[in-house]
Amino acid sequence: MTSFNSIRALAIAALASAAALAFAAPASAKPTVEVAFVLDTTGSMSALIEGAKRKIWSIATTIVDQNPDAEIKIGLIAYRDIGDDYVTRSFALTTDIQDLYANLLETKARGGGDWPESVNEALDVAVNKLQWSEGKDSSRIIFLVGDAPPHMDYAQDTKFPKTLAVARQKDIVVNAVQAGDARDTAQVWHEIADRGGGRYIPIPQDGGQVVIIETPYDDEIIILQKEINGTVLPYGPPALQRRTEGKARQLSEVAAAAPASASDMASYINKRAKVASEAVTGGGDLVGDVAAGRTKLDTVKDDELPDSLRKLDAQQRASEIETRLKTRKALNDKLAALVMKRDQYVAAHHDKSAPPASSFDRSVADTLKAQIKR
């Protein structure tokens, strides 16, 4: 009888333990910041789009400065109108900001015959087709950017009031950025911002003055980031390896055209490296992915390893990864000190050369600071 009671007691204890585990509070999820730009890409938006290309990295850095431990995703919905090359072109919310940047560089302002545009469809795609995260720790923010009102005569469209009701249910904040001063657009943009729980943001047609602050640290920052890029080991299928190699070269290409923008890019990647061990964004680098626990070296197939690792045995491969990671960490520590000095320099000179409060990049940055959950 004693033995039976002991077994019974153990069984009850085990069940109680299992129940406690089942109802235990889940581990706190990693915070997420997701920002989607719904961008009119018709001909009249040309100047603003070119300015956005130059400032996208500083905007991304605003996000990481506000919430450095968060997973950061940015997406883009480019829209025009029926009869143009496309009505909407969607780029998913992604942590691969370099890939998004490459897509933004390819975005051109064209088309737009009549005045209204397919704003309704663009908002519908942004709210209902992008894969938004869930949870109270997530910030979900949309910036609608355009100069013309929506076509309200397209029977097939879901009209913006219905779409914005869904956005409120999903806790997505929708801001309306108006380029230019068209009254009919202003009326609708005000309504969109009100219904979307966001801000109405008027800016000049060209996006306002885009001020690039060059610093004494830019050249050295670019040099260090190039050295960090030298520690990258692309792996996976050939197409993915080529894509990762392209990301490692991207900094040099940007630096040749716009050194300050390249410095912005390096600053963003350096700040993310503290969390994600990244030298390039979005994975595909064996050193970063192993360090972050996204993959294990011994599970990667030989034919998906870079040529430099295939000829090595398992121990030598692990040693090479460790050596590159140590080199990367040392370089990133040096770079972090320079980035801090650069941030201080930009802050000190910002008021002297600051763009008007109505400029696109400053308006977006100020709005993000207010709306990102901490």
C-alpha cells in the first residue's frame, strides 16, 4: 500500500509540474519595430523619391537608436494608377535593409496621367497583404507619402475608411505625408491620418531640403566597414552567395557616389552588429549566422560552403569562423567609437544646417521618435 501511495504521489506531482509549465507565463517576446512606406511613384514625386534614397539609412538609424534591441523591419509599397506600368509594387517587411535599399534605388518616378492615383489599393495592400507581426511589444507604423488624392470611382477598390478600420484593429498607425499643397489631397490626407491614429504631415513638393552633414569621421568609418565586409563568408545556394557578395560590395558603390550616405549605412550596420553580429543585413553570411545561432556550421552542406572552407576539415572550418568573428568584433569596437563621435558631430552641427521642420526625412524621424514603443 505504501508503495502504491508513493507512486500515486509522484504521479500527482508530475501532473502538477506539467500543469504549472503549461500555464507558466511565456518568455517575453523580442520587441519588433515595423515601418512601411506607401509611396506615390508617379512623375511629380521624382525629387522627393531621390531625396528619400539619400536619407533611408539615416531614417533606419533613427529606428535603431530608439529601440536598439528590437527586430527592425522596413517595407515599401510603390503605387501609381491603372494604365501605368504598375498599380502597386510591393516589397515585404524585411530585416534585410540592404535589399530594400537596392529596390528603392531601382524605383523611378514615372506615369500618372490624370490627377487621382490608386491610393486605396496601395493602403489595402499595405495593411492587409504585408505580414505584420502581432503582440503588444510591436510598433507597426505606415507612412503614406503622396501628392494626389485617391480614385474613389474604382468599384473594385476597398475604400480607405474600411482599410483604416482594419489597421486600427491590428494596432497599425497610419501617417499621411502630403507632398505639395493641393487642397483636395490635404482634405483626404487629414482624414486618413485621423482614421489611422497617426499624423498629418505637410511637406514641400520636392520633399524639402535634404541636408547631408559630412563629418571628419566618414572616410575612416567607410574604411573600417570595408574591412568588416572582408570577414563575410557567403554560403548557401549559388544565387544566395552571389546576393551576399553583392551586399558586401554595396558599401563601396554607395561610397563612390555619396560618402555621407555610405557612412550612414555603416553606422546602422554597426549599431545592429551589437545585437545580430551582422556585417551585412538579412543573413547569408556564415560568420554572422553562426555567431547569432541562426545556423550551425556542421549542418551546412559541403556544396553550400564557400570555396575557402570546402578544403578544410571540421576543426579548421570552426577555427576559421572563430578567427573571422574575433577580427569582426575588434573592428566593430573601433567602428563603434567612431560612430559615437560621428553622432556627436552631427548633433552639434544639426541646428546650424538643419533642414526645415517640414522636410521629409526630419518629419519621418520626429514621427518615429514619438510613435515607436519603448
